[in-house]
Amino acid sequence: MIEPKGNKVLIDCYECKAKVSDAAAACPHCGAVSQSDDSMPVIVTDMDMKISSMIWFLLKAAIAAVPAVIIIYTAWTIIGGVMSPLLHM
């Protein structure tokens, strides 16, 4: 949310969701320290993963990486083929 300088806006506290001034150093309701760099906290909600679903996830990630490796290899080969004669003049 971009506001002109000088205007105070109310934002939601990331801990208790109460309305707090964007200039406040901490939330007056719960005491949570404000985040000055506009970053949002990362909250992992579920890490209870069965081994079978973990293996399936890793297998899908490995399969998804194959086209990326092929593209990078092809690009590297083309760039090397073009640059090699230019560098050995």
C-alpha cells in the first residue's frame, strides 16, 4: 500500500490483526514489533507429511527439473559454439 508522505494509515498487526498506525514502533494491543522493511512473516502451517507423499513430491520436483537442465545445456552449447570462434581469433 503506497501512501503519500505525511499521511498516517492504519494497517493490520501481523500478530493480533488489530488496526495499528503505520508509524507505530509496536502494536499497542499485543506488543508485536512492527516490521519496518515491509516484509511479511512466513508462517508454515503444516509440516506433517507422510513419507509416501514426501517421496512423491521429491519425484515430481526431480522430473520438473529435467526440462530446465536440457534448456540450460542447450543454451550453454549454443553460446559456447558462437563464442568459441570469436575468442580464438
